[in-house]
Amino acid sequence: MNADELLQSSVVELSRGIELGELTSERLTSACIERVREREPEVQAWAYFDADLALETARMLDRTPRIGPLHGIPVAIKDIMDTAQMPTAYGSPIYTGYCPKIDAAPVAAVRAAGGLIFGKAITAEFAHRLPGHTRNPLDLERTPGGSSSGCVAAVADGMAPIALTTQTTASTIRPASFCGLVGYRPSFGIMGLMGVKQSAPAMDTVGIIARTVGDCALMRDVLLEKPTRPPTVQTDAKLRIGFCRTPFWDKVEPEARALIEATVASFAAEGAEVRDLDTPDAFAELQACHRRITSYELVRSLTAERREHMALLSPLLREGRMTDGMRVSFEDYIDAVEILERARAFAGEFFQPYDFVVCPATSGIAPKGLSSTGLSEFCVLWTSLHVPAITVPLSTRIDNMPLGIQLVGRRGHDMRLFDHALWVESRV
Amino acid sequence: MNADELLQSSVVELSRGIELGELTSERLTSACIERVREREPEVQAWAYFDADLALETARMLDRTPRIGPLHGIPVAIKDIMDTAQMPTAYGSPIYTGYCPKIDAAPVAAVRAAGGLIFGKAITAEFAHRLPGHTRNPLDLERTPGGSSSGCVAAVADGMAPIALTTQTTASTIRPASFCGLVGYRPSFGIMGLMGVKQSAPAMDTVGIIARTVGDCALMRDVLLEKPTRPPTVQTDAKLRIGFCRTPFWDKVEPEARALIEATVASFAAEGAEVRDLDTPDAFAELQACHRRITSYELVRSLTAERREHMALLSPLLREGRMTDGMRVSFEDYIDAVEILERARAFAGEFFQPYDFVVCPATSGIAPKGLSSTGLSEFCVLWTSLHVPAITVPLSTRIDNMPLGIQLVGRRGHDMRLFDHALWVESRV
């Protein structure tokens, strides 16, 4: 593989190359470093990057017998996760230069699989909404989406083949859709979050951003510390697909709407049984409940920052979400929690008739400007239901920009959702 | 107040004394320090204690205008919570000498109310089961219970008037019952846990251990950053009490069983309407589900410690719970989560006919020896249901040792549960 190929390859291919001795971690890491040097001034993906440390680690891994499926693969880490070897600032000046004692749980799992912690990618302040200065590498005038802005830019731009992110509302699915990548938000609770800065514990999960469905699945197995099991297309039965435009369909831009409709129609043309699917009444309050719960929890997660370092919080957080959060009463919080639990009890029935549900990932392509990271409506239902979601990039572009389509499945049926995502990936 | 009175007073009394200028934080703190000097060699409650820092903080608070309801009150902090001014070791040699960057959320709330962070109290390793060397101050041959062993010993022995703890299974209610104190585990999710070392995020909460129901209620308001609202006995209607012996009643020691029966009978004699209450079939699997979920999550929360510092984990954790946790499959975990959510949806109906439910707090008085921290059965149902629980000490002793009785209420009805606990406290 030449350098350009290295920078666009999947982790599965790169890992095979390293395993067969056709590629070294040093060569791959050097190519990534070179790309960072060339592009970082414009893209601004990194909160912390140490080329020497990365190269030294790559050489060390090249001398070490293979540890696991990520052996020698550079992994971008959202700077909301603790790393023992690199500073961690959670996107906030309160933590400038802070060096955690120990790796966050997902970082430790990556290292245990031989992965190379490549650098800390820019996150919105405490993974909330304050946009960083990261640009969309596919069009520098556009947002990459957030809050996992640095990770998505790094992977889309060839600086790193895969990234660990988080999602509390839309922070993985949305940027992946905006940058033409695969994004995965797992079923809630299945992956350890120790050392990942909390935002709203009732919603926070790890996320993965990668170039292919197979890469996301590989990383998922690494985070679960399971033997790798690549997704496979199930061909034995007719696929049953629920097409859920969501209650926010009128917010989807016309061209995106047309592209999504055409894509779903093509699934039917391939023989899948597609049925339109409305969200049930039980889901009507989910968005409001999500907002109440995340507001209540965010302000309480950040008690120390708010009480002891208020002046270093952004005005967006200080005057916006913090004020909202203190206004949510204890009773309203508990009420929202109970509504969500009842909706979740109903979700099995909602998903049961389908192999998967397909819906928009975002309202359209990445918006121009860096002042907003985009709408979160198309994730908030699924995030609240604690179900797994995968966005797959469509090959047709709008204004030369990519768009993702989101697949959603039953809680805990993540592996099957990957199988279906592979089928979709090969058709879009 | 003389020194002995200071050491047994409630926080409400001490706080009033400081507010009225009849008592200084320095005098109170000095008395507590003296008590620590005298008793620590035998009781061994503290993981970190700096008398000079405590005294200096007390003097500073005496010079400062009143900040809040805990102004100048020494508070013991379970060493599972980060403190910016004191090392934090989570009961593990992995973290010896570790100094966190910022206070945990509950610690910051205490400081924001004027509280004095008095010292770090011994915790079981990662708030799990490995007993520390803390002894029960009421009988040094007995366990104080765990995992909040240092906190409960400190408050029971007059070293500190109140303590912040945690509960994932029984870690607050159990030791409070063993040491004759009031213990409170709040409704799940209502208090921020940032900076509190995770054990099982689906179950972890902050806890409070104090000498009176009123003190617990005061600290609860501080942690919620609400104006203080002391509990009041509701006298307008006949109390409806559900007496739930739990499915584990045969594990309760005969003398404890008799004392609990007599206590509940006395409530009926006072005019309360007491009805026996069996746990419904929907709760049958809760204990097994709790075990599965906490095992699955503990092992994943501790990924970095397990992968990078395995030799420094205790054999109890390394060979026991860690192995169990890796055996719980992804599917079994999700299954347990769904069973619990359905049980929670049913819990409202279970509690609805009663003002509160009364049940054992522990299987009896604190066991002899330090090798076990006691059974957790009498907490596991309520912990899993995410409902609030308060244990109130009975004045009748068994073998000269105290026993608590546990009150449980609906999720989110914590404040009303405090009102009822006050009624119980004045009658037992």
C-alpha cells in the first residue's frame, strides 16, 4: 500500500497487513503523523498530539509479539476520556495540563488489544454543545458536527483510521453523518465508562467512529473484550425494514429527504419488505424527557466545576444549560425517568416486527459555518430508549457533501444490527 | 456544651450553635480531632487524616461570613470520593498517594454549604467487599459493616458528626444499622456522582450516615443544593404501613426478628394501620439480576485497573467478582436490565397503598470478627428498584448492640420518607 492507500484503508485491512508482516505500525503511524502535520493547521482536530510518543509506541509495538486485533493501529481518543500518558482537558480550560492517573476503561481496552493511543481529539466543552475550532475536512467552511468534532475530522481526513467517542444525545451519529463515516452508539450500559467525564449518566455511552461497518464491529468487540466476530450479511430470509421518518421529518432538508426516500426505495427494490413506521404515542414525550434528564444531570455532574471554577465555564454552559438544569425540579426529573422507563418497556414491541428500523441520521449535510454542531432530533429518541444505532454513509452526495442513514435496533441486539448495517453498506 | 456533648450532638444542634455564635468551628473541630487522637489506634476509621489542615480550615470558616447550613461542620468523606485537598485511594494500593484535580460533586456541594472536609474515611477496596481494618466502635471485636466502614465508625464514635458515603448494594444501610446510626440511600440518579469512583453505574448512589433523621435530611438538601426543609411529622391522617419481612426473613436472627415484630406491633398500637406485605412475583428475580448487573458492570468499570494493575487488586476482587463479571454474557446483562425496568414499572403499584414500607435493615446485629461486612439481602431489592431507603436505630439493644429498622418508599418520594422516618425515630 502506498501512503495514500494507508490513510484511507480500513482498520481490518491495516490490521491484516500488520499481522502478515506486510506493514509495520511504524510505517502506518508515520504516514498518519505526516498527514497530521500537513492538515492540522487547517482542520484543527487535536487537543493534544505528540508525534514522538506515537512513533516510539509504534516501534515498541513492532518489537512486541501480537497482543490483539488492534496491534499497532493508531486510535484517536476524544479528549473527554482519561489517558495516563497524555493530558486530558475535557474541552475545558479548567483542566488545561491535567494528567490523569489511569486510563479510562475504553482506552485501557484499546491498549489491551494492542491499539496505539495516537492523540487526544478535540471535544466540545464537557462533550456538550460549545463548538470547538475543528473544521469539516471535506469542506473547511462547514462544521464537522459535534461533540466528537476532532475524532470525526481526524478519521475523515486520514489522520487516524478509527476513533473512540461518546454520545449523550447525538455526539457520535451526527458528526459521522456529516463527515461520511460510520458511527456506532451501543446499547446503553454495555461498555464501561470509568474515566470518561460524565455528562448525563442516564444517557452517556461510549461511541465509535470509523470508515467501515466492519471496523466499528471490530472495535466494539475490543471494547467488550470479546473475541472478534466480523459482521456477516444474513441472506436466508427476506429483510423486514421499518422506515421511520420520525416526528421531525419536516426538519429534514428537501434534498436529504429525497435521497433518504430513494435509498429506502432501493432496499425494497432489492427484495426487502419495507413498511412505514410511525413513532407510537408512548414516544411522544421522549424528547422533552431527554432534555429534562440531561439538563438535571449535567448541572449536577459538574457541581465542582460550577461551584469552584464558574468563571472558566463557557457562557453557553454557564448561562444556558446550567441555568436550565437548576430549574428542573427533583419531581420533574423523577417523572421523566419513569416516562422513559415505561417507553423502554414498550420499545421491544415497537422494534419486534422488523429486522431493523431505518431513519435519518441528521437533518441534512453538515451546515455551513462553525457556530452550530447541527440538530440532535434524529438521535434523541433512540438515545433515550437505550437502543443501538449505526449511521452508514450514502455514496450519493449533496452539494458534494456526504449524508448518513441511521439504522436502529432492539436494545442488546447490537450484533445483529451490525449484520444489517453491512448489508446496507454494500448497497448504498 | 462540654466536649462530650459536642461529640454526640446532632448536626442541626451544632449548626445552630455556630450560627448563634455559641460555638466556633475551631472548638468543635478541635474536640473531634482530640477524639480521633484518642480512639483512632483502636477504631482505625481513617484512610487520610490531617489535623492541621482541618484546624486551619475551621479557623478560616470562623472568620468567614456564614456560607450555608453546614458552615464549620466537620464532614467525614468516604475515600471513594475525590477530594482536591486530600489524597484519594479508593481503598486500593493502586491509588496510594493519588491527588485528584477537583472535588467529587457531593464533596463540592458540602463545601458550597460551608462544610469542612474533615478527612477521608476507610472504604472497602473500590467500595466492594474486602473488609478494611476498621472496627465497630461499640464493640471492637465486631465489624462496623461495609463498605462505608470508616464513615460509620467515625460518626458512631464521635469523631465526626456526619459522613458522605455511597451505596451500590447495602454499603450505607447495613453499616448504619450495625453502628446505631441513621443511614439514607436516596432514589437513584438524583444526586451527581462525578468524581465518585464507579462500581456499578446502574446501582451506584451517594449515601449519608448521621446521628439523626433531621441531620440526614439536612445533608440531603445540601447535596441537592435546595433550601433546607426539615422533616415534619404528618399527623393529619392515619399512617398506612406495609410490613415486608422480605423473602429473606428466615435469615434474620431470632432476637432481631422478635425485636422487629415488636417494633412494628408498637406502630399498630400507636394507631397506624399495619398490613403484612409480601414481595410480588415481579420481584422474585431482582436479587439475581442485581448480582448479574453489578458483576458485569464492576469488571468493566475497572478495566484499566484489571488490565494494567492486576497484581495490586485483592485476591477477593481478582479471583472472585472479576471472574464472575467476565462470565456474565452481554445477553444476560441486557436481560437483567430489562427485568429490572419492568419491576420498577410495577413498583409504584407495590408502594402505592402505603405511606411507607418497613422491613429489616440487616439480618441482625453486627457480626463478630472483621472478616465479613455482613449480608446484603435486606437492601438488594430496594437498591435494584431505585427507591429511597432510610434505616433508623432502635433503642432496644441485642447483646448491647444496636439494630436498625429500614423504611422504604416510592422512587422520588424521599422527602415524605424523611417525614415518616422522623415519626419512627421518635417512637423506637
